[in-house]
Amino acid sequence: MIPLSKTFRIDGFDFELVQREGDVALLRKSKPSHRDPSYEVVILRKHPEQTFPSGKSYPARESMPPSESWGTEGWSYSDLQSAKTRFNKLVDSLISHTPFPADASEGV
């Protein structure tokens, strides 16, 4: 399984792993044209090894959740403290196997 890289770029944004616990990650998101960074808390996706009909293959790997999963597998924050609060609550809920409510009022 190839883990999510500690740094990567998507759509012109640079991501840097700040903290990780199991499948929960806290990432710093920045762009040269933006003065301040933002933060994302995500539940990482796991993908099995795949070979497509074209013959192209991909190894087993982790990835960010897709944008349509935002609010249930990913959250965006404008400040680090709010992101850390979400991260810690999410980790605690996954460890205790209790459902974590997707509170739309907590994300940006």
C-alpha cells in the first residue's frame, strides 16, 4: 500500500501533512497567490491494486476523498485550531467506534 505523500500538489494548491493518526489526516493547504494557508481534515481512502482494460495498472494506494464526500470524509478550515479540534474529535470517534456527526457549521 502506497501511503499518501507527506507533500503533494492538487489544482495549484500545495498540501503538507501536519498530523496523522491511522486513516485521519490533517493537512496544510497553501497557494502562492493566497496570503494565509487553510487546513483540511480528511479520512483517507484506500484503493486496491487495479488494472484497467487499457492495460494501465495502479498499485494499492491511499488518496484524499473526492470533493463530493466533503462534509462526511473531508472538512476545510481557515485556522489551525479549528482543524485540530475536528481532527481530535474524529480520531476519538473512530477509536471508540462511535458515529461522528457531520456538522456543517464547523467547516468553512
